[in-house]
Amino acid sequence: MKKLLSAIVASTALSTAAFAGGHSISEFRIGILGGENAQDRMTSNECLREKTEDLLGVPTKLFAPADYDGVIQGLLGGTIDMAWLGASGYAKTFISNPDAVEPILVPVNMDGGYGYYSIGFARKDSGITSLDDMKGKVFGFGDPNSTSGYLIPSIEIPQATGATMDSGDYFGEVKFTGGHEQTIVAVNNGDVDGGVTWADGLGEWEDGFNAGALRKAVDAGLVDMNDMVQIWQSKQIPEGPIVISKSLPEDVKVKMTGLTASLHSMDPECAYGVFSGERLGVMPIGHEAYYQYFRNAMSETISTQKYEADYFELIKKRRTYSAILLGVFVILMIAGFDIVDSRNAGGFWAGITNIFDFPGEVILEASEKAEKLPGLFIKFFPSLIETINIAAAATLTASIFAVLLSMLATQGMAKWPRLIPVFRRILDIMRAIPDFVIALILIFILGGGPVPAMIAITFHTTGALGKLFSEVNENASLQPLDGLSSVGASWMQKMLLGVVPQVSPNYFSYALLRFEINIRISAILGFVGAGGIGYDLKNAISWGKGRYDEAGAIFILLFLTIVIVDQLSGILRDRLTYGRKSEGLL
């Protein structure tokens, strides 16, 4: 095997272009099965994407569909070139089209084998210690195309219980959670009493084993395995293969096989993320290794097709309900529009033909007085700076409050866990009240000027950013907090040293995006007396003809400002989030 891998790597090093036999590729697409949330999957495989792009010399994209079938259909349809499938996922792909993909490699466990297990688990405090204790309880599958999350347990658990997997037969209810991570979170949160996921069965339970969905969940801080208990384990399952599209040029296949085979030795940290934990590496594998398994497994799954049908029936019901709600929404919108139109002076349809009259008058007068525009730009530039200052001060102040409130509202980080719902409702309230309404109230109390505008934007932005920041916090690892707690760090020290370094790039990215929005809001609030360039625009429009050149100059200033800020913040967001230069205009 070592000789074969060495030959693959050597041939990869000698080959330099993604081209063979007159057949070139313009991009390479890697599919990622479910198991984690989409962002975590993309992050874990970003290093592989970068290495692939460098090797092939073509743009490389990652695709993380919501379910397993998305990757399978992508391979069958030719929109995905490479993926690591489960055994049953490969079976479904091969049965659908034997010429779609070919297996090339399989991850090797720390014991030298390439098997894994479906693991049944429950919360330790539930009192459930075996399948016997699950009778009448809620049981969670993952995805209907998952080998360990559905296929194998749907066969072996009925053999152990002597009952079917129908809801109400042995288990009180059997439901699909959508994936491995969703099952782990559902059990941990008590949404289901027990469920199944995958692991290599090696290493310590407290670590989530050496590799698998439990290990990834532990690494992400989603679960403490000391709170869990194992209640069932399947027979050993052959590890699924890494497959590649048969339609690719041969040199591309060789390159990607070589890259994947050498990933563990080149970049162990990258391999850890791509292969879901600790591995010895990978080894070559072919279709023959799965043939007998497919024949046995697929012969036993005829009786399990009902569960898959039930799953898709549930999806169909959800889509039906969504369509009904959309229909109701459209009807209400039409009815509301009709009422408003009937009360509108002149009617909407009667006046729609005049929609371009005002812009036309502004453009005409501004063009006739074009020589005055440079002077008007200078005249209104201080007001523009005031508008930008209002947005900047409000965004900065709101970001500070949002960071604090988001941490107090995040499970696993909150200083007072029982008050998490309170802080979340505070953020909801701040986000729900429009800044325009807040500004009107404050102008009535404080009078006109930039201060009411800044307070109003700060209040609303705190709620909006707090919600976004809390979602970022939920994806941060909690392991640094355990280490800091062990040395006696305070809550504030744990947040500053253990959380902020992980999440600050996303914090800055969202804050910059909000800054763009706040510039527009600040200009709009000027119409109600909150100062800035919006106030000047209101005056220019109120005077009517004769001052439309001023309105045109203000429109141009606002447009240029928003475009420049959008481009600059886009560059900064790309560098903060991805560590690369943006492909924007600047």
C-alpha cells in the first residue's frame, strides 16, 4: 500500500495542469456531507479547498447541502466532482448510475482498520442506559441516506427489540432530526430521548472517541460527553469511500488522489478537520470492497423503505403548510393594498404613471446647472461627514453593547444561565422597535440634532448585532473556557481571552455590514429633524423647483459615499473572514 501511495504522490508532483487528452476543467467542486452545521463543514474543509485550488490551478468551490441527498444528486448530476460518502450513500449513487463516480480512498482508523459503528446514546440524567429503557420514548434518526444515522440502526435495532421502528410499536415516536449534529444537539437538549450517530469506537468516551460526529461535537463545544451515556452499538460498518467523478480528466483524478492521500503527512491539522478526527491516514479502495455489503444491506432495507417514505411525506407536509402560509400572506397583502389604495388620494394606479416625474425634474435641473455641482458638493460635504459620524458612533457604541448582551444570551457562556431568556427578549425588543420611531420620540424629548439620531440607531443596532453575534458565539469552542476556569479566571477574562479571539473576525464583519446600513438610516432620519445630510435634502426638496440642483448634488454625494463604503467594507470583511483580498472594484 505504501508503494502505491508513493507512486500516486510522485505522479501528482510531476503533473502540473488540470488538462488531459484535450479535456480541461474550468473549476473543481467538492461536496461535503451533513453531520455539522454548514459553516463548520465549510471551515473544516477550507484548507482542502485551498490546496486543491493551488494544485489544479482552477477555482475550487465547497458545497455543503442541507442533507446527504444533495451531495448524492450533485455527484449524479455532475455538479459535484468529489466527495466523501457513507457506505449507503455510495450504494445509492452506484445503483442510480454505475458510471457516475469511482471510489479511490478510504480513511484509516488509528487501529489500522477502516470500520466504524452506529452509536446509540442518551442523556445520563434521563435514567436511560439501554434500548430496554427507551421503550415508549422518543427516538431520533439522522438523515435517511446516512448509513449509521439511519440504514444500519433501522435494521439492527428491530433485531434487538423484536419490534418494528414504527412510532408507537416499541418507541413512543420515531423522528428524523436531519443529520448527525442535529441528533446530538436534540438529545443533549432533551428534544428526543435517544438517538444514533457515528464514531470509530476507538479512544475514550469522554473525548467522543477518536473520530466521528461525537468527536466533532465535542471539539465544537456542543456537548459534554460526561452528560451522555451509550445505550447501543451496531456491528462494525465499512467506512465510506472518498469518490471522484469518472468524467474528470485522468490527470485530475491522479492529482486529487495524490493530494488526499498525502494530506495527513502534509497537514495533520487539515486532515483532522477533513476526516472528522484522528486518523492514521487513508488507503486505496475499490468498488469490490463494498459489493457484498451492498448486496446484504440492500436486501434487508426493503422493509425500511417505509421510514424513508414517511420522512419525505413529512417534508411534503411542511412544504404544503409553507405554501398555504405564503398564500395567506399574499391574500392579506393584496387585501391590504386594496384598502390602502382606496383611501389614497387619487389612487395608486392613477398616480403610478407619474412616478418618474420628480426624478426627471431633479435630473433636468441638475444637468442645466451642472457648473454649480462642484460648489454644492463642497457646501454639503460637512453635512455628509456629520451623517457618517452619526452612523460610525452609533455602530461602535452598539457593537460594544451587542458583544456583552450576546455573551449573556449564549448557552455555555452566560454568566447567569437562568437569565438567558431575559437577555434574548431584551435583544428581541431592541431589534423590533424601528429606529425611525425611536428617533421621533427622542426628537420630541431632546429636540432636533444628531444626538437623537445616534441614540435611536444605537438602540436598534444593538438588538440587530446582538442577535448576529449570539449566533457566532454558538459556533465557538467552549474548551478554552474550561482551561481558563481551571486557573481561576473571572467571567470577563474568560470571554476576552477564550471567546473574543475566536469570534472577532465575524464580529468585525457584521459590524462593518451594519455600518453601511446605518449610513443610509442616518440620512433618512435627517428628514425628521435628526441632522446630517438628510436634513439638507429635506429642505432642498421642500423648496421645490429652483433648488433641485441641490437635491441632485446631495443624491450624488450619498450614492458615491455608499458605493465607496460598500467596496471598502467588502475588502475588509473578506480579509477578516477569509484572510484574502476581495475581488471587488477597489
